[in-house]
Amino acid sequence: MGIGELRLPLRDIECHPANVRGWVYQLLTSDAETARRYNEYLIFGSEDSSSEAREGLSIGIRDIFFDSIERLVLDWFDDEETPSIRNRLLEHMAHNAQRYPPYATPVMDIYRTANTGSLLRARIEAAARSTPLALDLRKMALQIESEDLFARMDRPAKEAIKNQHGMKQRTPKAASTRLENTTVRANAAKVLIVTALPKETAAVKATLDVRERVGVVDDPNFYELGVFHDEAGHERAILLATSGMGTLNASALASNAIRSFPNLQHVIVVGIAGGCPNPEKPDEHVRLGDIVISDETGILASDFVKETREGREIRSFPQKPSAKLLGMANHMRSEAILGRHPWRDIVSSVLKDRLPDYRRPASETDILHEGAAVVAHPQRADVANPIVHSGGIAASDTLQKNPVQRDELRDRFKVRAVEMEASGIQHASWAQGKDVFVIRGICDYCDDHKSDVWQQYASLVAAAYARSLIEEMPIEWF
């Protein structure tokens, strides 16, 4: 039986008994590809409060290996107090030391301090069989066996070796090491994803393969360090933060983030927005569930206005988004013409395993109005998948429910989506020389019929496109 047949929502795994959790962790590690896909749950399992559940995970990972598992194993090994689980982790390291050479150090250290002829030594030797480490272990065993009797019986010296290599106080060091590693990786991150709402943040989190919490002294923001693993085994680390609604909140978050993490180069705004439909021009017609990305048209602060007797005049000039990410987006558009839509696979995977409640609403709920009248959508060949539109993004602190103003933004500034954060992030990032790019899932039409029905799905398609965009970025950028 595989994890697909289990029919147990992984997000609820902590609600089940320890023995069930242990078996689930074993299913998640049935092979390397499955384990890598569910790496986030493996991290959760390594920190499970039950030794029975952790035991199941330690059994599962013995014979598998994938990029990034080494960090999980080493951190877990430092923290683990249950001997049987530590032994399983040692077997994993002995078996895979050729793939990840730093594994050899703790294996050799523990092997050196174990008693000659002990079961622990036998297990390590069996795990390392047919690997280069087996020869090193044999050499070490012969060296120890040939030592002078009195030297081997020098207990104080032997205890000193054990304290140095196998009996140290692990928890403080492990916590310190994990914190240091997370901080180093966060400081090296080049991409910041900003969301405004918890449902948007959840969608982005669901696309991550690994995530860890990050805090910075004198920075009120809460960050998560996330990792995407691509098919080639490369890692792309990003930071994720939630600003809250509005341009001022978004601007404050971006300013603090760029100060705390000066290596950031690209700020990507991800979440939901109102769309600007145009049924008279089918190629420009934005529908619920579609994706809108910023293009050369720019990001417009639509609440920077002048009020006169004659009316309201927008005084803002659109600011262009990141040239590099525009290039990546154009590359993805050309790939889409060839039939490659990676964000669709990401959406399907997240719906299946992590956020089933974020599924696409029925097409019958996508109703466009003009006043009280219902307007027919132009015919579309594929109504089950989102279309990606590029155009202007309008942002203000005003919740837009005025279709007249919406259409004016569409016709005058080529705006395709209306939201509440991008201009604040654009101003803060521009002031510090950072790039900004906007990705929005469309959840309403900026009119009186606005509702929350499409918000979760719109959040997910925006998050999926964001991951696809980041995975298209050359690994050298990271």
C-alpha cells in the first residue's frame, strides 16, 4: 500500500495515535522520490513527541537518500535521546556516507567508542557493507584491536573520548547549530515572497518542500525560510512573510525585510486580486481563477489622486516591475505555447495532498454582471485551467467595488488586476534598489457582487505560478 491509498489527510496526522503516525511516516519514506515530496512531514515526524512515531520514521529512512535529507538526519541525530532510533539514524548515515561524505564523521566516532563485538558495531558494519566506508571501519577495528592492553584499559582516556564523540550534551548544541544554519541560509536568500492574508500564506506554504521559522532582532516581521526542490535536485531557498492588508503594511514589511536581509534581490507579491474583465475583447478578458502577472505596463498607485470639481484624477505614473523576472515570465509564456504549464501540476499536487479545500469552484459560480444584468463570457477552449494574463496592476488602500472605476483603470492604464499591497512594496523596494514582481489570482470582478467563493483557489494558482517562476530562474542566481 502506498500513501495515495491511505486516504488519511496528512495535515491531520498529529490527531492520530502514535503507532498510526509511525506507519504513516514509513509510507512517506517508501522511496526517495516520495520522501523528498513529503520532506516537510518528515521534519515534523523527526520532532514528534512520541518515540514510537519517530521510530517508524527512522526505520523508513534507513535505505533512502535525497538532497537535503542530510540536514534533517544530522539535526535529528543530535537531538535524539532514544538509543534504538539513534542506531537507525547511524545505519542510514553509514549506508549513505558515499553520497554525503560528512556522514562518515559521526559514524566513525560512534564506531570507535562502541565495544568490540557489540551489536552496535555489527549494525554499522552491516549498513556500510559494499561501500567505501566499510574498509575504513575495518581499518579502525584492526587499529583498536592492536592497541596496547594498558592503553585500552585507560578508562579516564576512554571516557574522555566518549564524552567528546558520543556522550556530549546534544540538545543545546543541536539547537544552536540548527539556528545558525537557518540564519545563514536566510541571510543568503535572494527572493522574498510577500502575502497579505493567511489564506494566501497557507497556499504558498503548501507549495514549499521544506520550511523553517526565522526571526530577526529589532524586526517585527515573522519570516519563514522555504525551499523548493526541482527535478534536477537543485534547491532554491526563499523567504516568506505576511504583511497584512494595505499599502502601508506592505511598505513597512518590505522596508524591514530588505534591511534585515540585504542579499534579497527580488520581492514577489503573491495572492488574490479583483480582475478587470473585458468581454468585448476576448484575448484580454480576465475571468475568475485566472492569473495576472505584472508586465511593462507597470504597478500603479491608484489612490494617489487629485480631487477637483471636475472629478477625480489619478496622478501616479506606473512603475515597471523587475526586468529579470519579466524575462522569466516571457520565457514561461513561450513554454506554455509549447504545452508546458508546470503550475497546473503544482496545483493538482497541493489539492491532492495538502489543501483539498482550495479546489476550483464550479464554473457556474463565475458570473459577470453589468449592473443587475448578467453578461455572457466570451467562449474559451479550456475553462478548467487558469489563463495567465500580463498587464498593469493597480493598488490602493481602498477596497475596490466600483466597476466604473475598474473599467477606467483597465482602459486608461491597461490594468488587468486591482489589489491593495503592490504599490507600497514597489515604493519601499525601489528606494533600496530591489526588484518587484506581482502575481495575482483573480477572485472577483471589483463590483457589488464580490464574494469569497474563489479566494482560496485564486490564492493557490498564484502560489503555484510563483513556484514555477522561481524554478525557472537560473540556479546560478541562488
